[in-house]
Amino acid sequence: MKKIISIFILLRLACLNAQYPKKIVALVPGHNDARYLSNCFKALASYADAIVYLDDASTDDSVEVARSLKKECNIEQIILKEEWIRHAGLDRNILLNAGRAIGGTHFITLDADEMFTANCLENNYLKDIILNLKPGESLFMIWIQLWRSLDHYRYDESVWTHNYKPFAFCDDGVCAHAPHCLNERRIPDNLQGKQWFLEGYRYGVLHFQFVNFENLLIKQAWYRCLERVLKKNRSVESINQEYFPSKDESGLATEQSAAFWFERYAFFDPVAPKKQETWRVENVMNWFEKHGLNRFAGLDIWDVQWPFAKWISEGSTFLDTFITQKKYNGYFAILHQTGKTFFMKVS
């Protein structure tokens, strides 16, 4: 049942929840998130008693960054996967069990590209709320989409506005994440307790995914291609439909970001969310070469300028090798090395 947190509710929860030792542990999964990790860990250290980080076989310097911040941010455990296998539900369960092993009773579930708004630090406001959750209960907060800059956030009729996510919960000792490969829930699927909502945009979770919009387009194309890699029989229509809202800017409206969302974070690096990524482009180009372009035909991924000319080496055996590419009249023209031209409609 949806409830608004008030001082009276906090007092009642405090009375009911004073019987056992409590420890807040932040559980953070990551894959090639080096540019985000410093901001993420330093912010989390203000709310969590410990951090557990799971690195999903990153090829950048994510592990080095995590190790360098281990003492400063109280990162009690760094879990390293030797092979990148996208299985979000499994990773969340590994993190949860590791958090339990170090005595965690209350858990924060933020991704590397997210931070609580800095005003959550005032008088231990958020930390007290999390600690007052009872076993099985979860805390939902507004998910703030910073849009194309740090200075504005999306505020319109889209799915990105008034979007609440569960970012913390109290362990009941038996809960677990369902085995989803992609797009898993933040909290275990079988939690049975109340869902508490911290309503409004004053306090929330800042999401940096949309700050660099070129990165966003590449990321969403990467997700669409990954769906076809993992589930080759899934239709491109259903994939496009599922991921359509991710870059839909119809009816776009924004509001000015609040200064107090950042000002208590003296460590915050505003350049990090703006940095360009390259690893997803490399993944997609490898998938094109391994599976052939026809596997991905029809996906809404052609608003990205894929570096075909740079990627294909002389004498490549890539079946779908491209010599030139250009857009015109709403179509994407691709000239194959055999001289045959393919056309893909640009949505």
C-alpha cells in the first residue's frame, strides 16, 4: 500500500525496529562504468556503512578505480567475474548474498550512473528512513532524469516523469531476485512488506544516463542488439516497441535542476557524466561481424553513426562488410563489398 512518509510514521517505525543490530550495505553492479564510479562510491559512502561492488568483467579501469577508493569509501568487497555474461538477476543475487555475509540488514540498490540527491544528507534524513524499514519493506523514490545536461531534468507527460523506483529495502532473510537477464527489478521480486514512497522531487535519485545524449543513443542501440544476440527468435518489432521510450523526445519539457541536489557533494566531478564511451560501439561492431547484419535488420539503431570504415580491416571476412554508408530520403544505404546495395528504413 502506498504511504507518504511523515515524522509520525518515522517515530512509529523507530519504536518497532529497535530490537536488532542494523547495517546498511550498498550493492552496486557494474560493467565498464569507470567514469561514474568515483562519484557513485563517494556519494554512497555518506549513506551506507559498507559497499559491495560486483564487476562484470570490465575491460576499462573500473576495477582499478574501485580498488583505489576501497578504504576511503569503505568498499568491503569487490567481486570480479572473469567472463562477461549479461545476467542481471544472477548478479543481483550474488551481491545480495555477499551483503548478507558481511552483516547487511538494509540494502541500497543504486547503479553506477546514479546518486541520491545531496540534500538527503541533511540531519541523516535518508539514512534514518532506510534504517527504520522493517524486514520485507522497501523504499521508493523519484528517479530524476537529468536531460542532455546537469542543469535540467525531464518533466513532462513521458514515462520519465513521476517515475518511482525502489532504491532500498530491509532484508527478510529469504528474498531473492528472479532470473532476469535484462531489465531486472532493483529489489528482490518476492519481498512481501509494505512499499513506502518518498514522494515529490525534493528528494530523489539523480540518473545520469541522458546527460550525454550521444552515449544514450549508443546505449539504447546496444540494448536492442543485445536482445537479438541473447534471444535470436525475439522479433525486432517487440524489441523496438519495448525500448522506444528510451529516446522518445516527443512532448519534451524540462525543469531547472535544483542546486541543493549537488551542493553538499564537494567531491562531485561534473565532467564524468559527459565523457564519451566507446566500448558499446566495439561490442556492436563485433556482433555485426559475428552474427551478420541480417540478424539486426529492422532494429531502430541507425541514428548512430557506426564506424564501419574504421572497423573493417583489409581482407576482412566480415560477410556484411560495408564500403560506404549514407542516409537519404529516410533510408540508410549500405554498399556491400560484392557491389550489392542494401537499404534500411530510418525510423
